[in-house]
Amino acid sequence: MALRDIALTVLELEPNEFHWVLMEPVQAESEECLGYRPIDSSTQGLPDYSEALIQGASALRVLQGLAPFGKPVNPVGLGENCGSTDDEESSGEGPDSCMFTTTDHPAL
């Protein structure tokens, strides 16, 4: 897996409505500033900062091709085929993700 600089932040867009945002660095106009652009964010606000941070970290794991926290990489239930995966997880997008499109960086 290629390493990629990604930052996670939590923003309170409305009172008691917290959103996680994954960002990657971009070329800044000055060496004194760091520039970032969003690559993914939550679509629904959460009432708690720490819950938004945990869900953002879980989204980061999915972006890296890892399983979200608390879930196996390929969940298999009784009587299920080992080769089957959930479409949502295999696409790399969770139910609370808006996955920004980037054009000048290769996707993971």
C-alpha cells in the first residue's frame, strides 16, 4: 500500500452538530502555511465531538483498504459464501461518506 498524507479533523458546523473531514495536503502559496483539500466527509452531523472523531478514523481505515473499527475485513455469517462482501464496504464508501472526487491525485 502506498503511503499517503491524510489529515482528520472534526468541525462543529452548527451547535452540537459535529462532522468529520478527511483532507490531503496541497501545494500552499507559502512555506509558512499548510494547505489542505477535503477528500471525504460525513454527511450527517453527530451530537458528540469524540463520536465524530471515531467515525472519521473509521472512514480513514476504509480509505486505506482496512476494515472499519470493530468489523472484520470480510465478514462471513453462517451459511454465507466466503467470497461475498457487502457492496457498500467493498466500494470503499460507508453510509455516512460523501467521497469528494479528486482529479490530480490517483485514487487509492
